Amino acid sequence: MKRALPPIERWNPPDCGEIDIAIDREGVWHHEGRPIPRPALVRLFASVLTREGERYVLVTPVEKLGIRVEDAPFLAVDMAAEEGEGGPRLVFRTNLDDLVPLDAEHPLRIETRADGEPRPYIYVRRGLWARLTRAVFLDLAERAEEREVEGRAVFGVASGGAFFPLAAAETVKESR
């Protein structure tokens, strides 16, 4: 869903330190070690969340409070394809029901874990990313096609008029 977000860019509250709120690896929000059970409250917090450097902060008109994020503040839990003006467009739904198109403004990035496993993320807003769940990444990988990018053969997906590499073609062919 497309919800209006608070204009936190216009607010300049004092930094009040840290608050005991954390978002775990599975996208669950916790306060003082306990999950926050109210989805509406989590969505409210997420609407005022931003990133300042390496720090995640909740910003209100009167205060700014740092929180902990284990991996990414959101998870991409579903993906749909739709026809757009520039061809097909993939749209991801986060665990908080935000819809995020894969396009130049919302790029995809792939990090590689120490064990070699890819970790895909899509940019959501305000320095915040959503990690694609394994099932969503597998759906995305099924759409991959081989193209030449900057003189290299890569597998990737086209969406919103842009192409997003997932892996070098030789890497994919070696794993088959």
C-alpha cells in the first residue's frame, strides 16, 4: 500500500540517545526484548524510521532516538509482475505491506555472505532496505536472463526500464 509518510526531513529534533527497540533478522520489532504485538504500532514506528550513516533512528517532531537493526529493517515477502510503460515491472511487498517497485529509484543490491550465499536487498526509502526472503529471491531468480553488461555476461532481471544483475554468468554456469 502507498501510505503518506510523515515529513521527517523537515523536522530537526534533538538527539535523545538510544531506545531499547530492535528489529531482528526476521523483521520482528522488539521493545525491551519482547516482540511488539500491535502491527499498527510497528507501522507507525516504521513510518518515522530513517538511517543516518550506520545508525537507524526514529524521528518525531520533538525527539530523535536510535534503535538496533540486526540486518535490514524490512523483509520483501512477496513479488508480483505488472506491465508498465517501459515494459515489465516487478513490485515487492514488504512485511509491513509497503509496495516497492524494482526500478532506478529502488534498486536491487546483492551482498555475498562469508559462506558464498547471496543476500539480496531492495531499496525502500530514506536509506532503508528490505532483504528478500529466500522464497522471493528464488522467484526472482527464475525470471533471470543472460545479458552483456559492461563487457561481461551476467544473469539479471529487467524491471521498470532498468536491468539489475544478480550474478556473473560464469558463476551461475559453474553452479549448475
